[in-house]
Amino acid sequence: MQCLLIYDIVHDGTRQKVADACLDYGLQRIQYSAFVGDLPQALQRELFNEIKRRLGRQAGNIQLFPLDERSWNKRRTIAQKGPEDDN
């Protein structure tokens, strides 16, 4: 099942630890604090628990949205490079 994980974490080191956990579970970064990927529900729970552990006592807002196939297929994206990316 596809999922979207977004977060807002002030502490740089903790934010990096959460990003590393997302990458460890095979999620793809789509924005600085947003990851998406295909994870079964059990792994979604496992990842969320791992993120909670890595967050510790630091302030943060982490949200994981499971997306069924119908919702995933309705997504719309714009991903274009700007002129500064041509160099």
C-alpha cells in the first residue's frame, strides 16, 4: 500500500535521523520533509514506531497517510526543472 509521510521537526539532527529512517524503509523523498513509497501496513506501523523512537523528546509533527490504490492513482504532480537546472 502506498503511503505519504510528512514531518516538521525543528532539530536538525533529529530531522536527519527521521529522514534516514524513511530511506531505510525504501521511501522516496519527494520534498525536503516528505516521503512516499509502497509499504505494507505492518511496515508502516514499524516505521512509525521507529520514527517515534528516533524523535525521542524532541518537538515534532509527523504524519503518515496510507493511500489506497484508487487514491494513489488520482494523484496529480508537477515536477519540472527550472532554467537554473539546465547548467
